Amino acid sequence: MPPTRRFRLFVAIALLLVSVAAGAALMRVRDHGNPETEQSGRRQTTATVKRVDFVRSFRLTGTVEAVQATTISTPRLAGQNMPSLVITRLIRAGAMVKAGDLIVEFDRQDQLKNALDRRVELNDLEQQIKKKEAEERAARTRDETEIQQAQTSLTRAELEAIKNEFLPKIQVEKNQQTLEEATAKLKQLKTTFELKRKAAEADLQILQIRRDRAENAMKQAESNADKMSIASPIAGMAVLRSIWKSNNMAEVQEGEEVRSGMPIVDVVNPETMRVRAKVNQADINELKVGQAVRIGLDAYPDLGFSGTVAQISPLASRSVLSGKVRTFVALIDIQGSHPKLMPDLTASLDVELGREPGSLVVPRDAVRRDGQKTIVRVQRGSSFSDQPVTLGTISHHEAVVTAGLEEGAVIARNIASGAHAQDTTR
């Protein structure tokens, strides 16, 4: 590049830098004394000192849940291994139900057919038992008759044996043989009589066991058929559960097959709701039963509810991130209801620790420390000047001014980076 062109390029760059510097200086002069001047990289705004109720609180997060709620699941059937059931009727999502209203119904044809088959089998076995009992009564009567006849024959043989001393030897031997035969026959009949009774009793017990099994199977099938219709045990709103199908989560619908034990519908009472919150071990001493809580919903920032701390768990649970950190569970009752107040919504909780009515309150970022003094910047005309003040109670976001400032004064916010008032209350 020729020296002349190089010199011109250098002059052009120098003029550009001078123009930029002059513009920046002009902007600084124009912004001097403006309430919205940039200081320490933070935009400075103003606040008006007001006399309001100062509330010292700390924030928790939790999940909304229903105090009265129940889950309707696919029934577990007895006596059978059925992997799934088909939904034939299902309550509409968001519908209000009363106690006893039908929530879900499953296909019961298999259970009804099974119950009918078991009833037929039961009737057949009962007839077999009656027939067996009649046959046993007839056989017992017949055996008892034979025993009676054998007893009579034995008695006759014994009477004939008495005359043996007067009879020939051959006749004596015949009488003795007849007596032995009658005695052996009676003994045999008595022995077989007991064995026949035991065998008949065993056959009858087998039929009775089969009858009892068929009766149990019939009752199980009838009970399973009754389980196919599930009614709501409480009044409330029906919330359909989502299940995994076709590689995504979706609400269950009529006609679908569901496994036994799978949750189908939640019935919640929207009139009584609460928030389940986790409290860090560092804040648990600040929390007391009965404290007032201001509740906000993350999904609906415009909604707010009042509540009270109802219960605090006495035992802490271990954190999943660190074994040294413990958390406690607190239940906060929500006062009032709203159609948008639903379970599983995340909520922010401002727990009220103390209240000072009629206090001069300033934002905490409007206060800074200057050695032993506490200073705020008060607007006087078009500029701001330092004003020493005395602070009282301080929270995370606000501070109470006990002296040095009057109501209605306009003060600057974000007056110094890293120069916030120290929290003397916790």
C-alpha cells in the first residue's frame, strides 16, 4: 500500500474513534441526574416510600394435592390369570361425580360365562353326591342284612353243636365245620362292612371336594363379574390417568386393554385442597403449625390463595443430592377453591414469620452500607442525594425504616452493586 493511502486510512480511523468517544461523553452528560441512570451495570429505578404492613416471610415450593382423593384401578381378578381387561364404559374427563356413580366398566362376558359353567358343574356334582349317598344307603342296608343272616346262621350252628355228644362222629364233624364256616363268614362280613363304609365315605368326600371347588370357582367368577363395574366411593371430579401406549403417554380411552392393577381414574374433591412442600433443614425451625401462608400457582400467576400450615413431619428424609442434607415435609391447607386449582400443579408458598403493621417499608436494593452508616438516595428535584437512615426488621426483599425517612419520599433503587443491607433477623 502506498504511504499516502496508508496515512489517509490512519486519519479516518482516528476520526472515527474521536467521534465515538464524543458521543459517549455526550450521553453521560445527558443522563447526569436522571432517575434511570445506569450505575454499576444495573438499571436504576425509583420507589416511593409507603406505610404498609411489613411481613417477614420465607418462600417454599410444593405440589398441590387433594385432601380427599381416591384412585380407581383395574381390578385384580381372583382365580384366573388374565393379563388384561377391555374397557367398555369410561367416565368423561373432568366430569363431576357423586358417591356411587359409575366410573369405569370392563367387559364381563368371560366372567359371566365362567360363572355359568361353574354353576352347571356344581349342580351336576350335587346330583352325583345325592346319587352316591342313596347308593351308599342301599349298600349299607344290604350289607347289614347279610350280617344279620350270618349272625342267624352262626346261632343255628352253635345250637346244632350242643347236640354233638349225642350224635355220631361224622355228624359231629359236619356240625363243627358248619360252626367254623358261620363264624368265619360273620367275621368276614363285619370286616368288609367297615372297609366298604370307609371306601364309600372316601368316594363321597372326593365328590364333595369337587363340589366345593366348583362352588368356589363359581363364586369367584361372580365376584369377578361384579368387579367389572366400579363406582366412585366419594364425590368429586374425575381425572383420567395417562398410560404408556404407542411410544407416548396418553389418557386411557374406551375400548383399550389395560393390565390388572393399572390406575385408570383419580377422583378428587376440589373443595378441599392442600400443598405438600419440602422444607430445608435450615428453615424448619422457622416453620410452625398454624402459620399463615400466601399461596401462588406457577401456572396461573394471577391466582392467589390463603392457607395455613397444618402439619409438619417429625422426621426428615435424606436428599438425593447429598447425604448431609435433610428435608422435612409440610402440609399446607388451602382456604377456598377455584376451577383452576387442580392436583399436581406446582405452587410457591410465602410463609409469614412476622407482621409489623403501619411500617415505613423500602425495597432492600434501595439501601446500602457506607461504613457504620446505612444510606438511601432520596430524590430532590432532578438529582439524588444520600440520606442516612435507621433500619428495623429486614427481609429478603424489603426493610423497615425506623428513622431518617418520611412517607412519600422517592428513593432510588439498585443504588450500588454488592452493597445490600445485612439480614439481622435470621
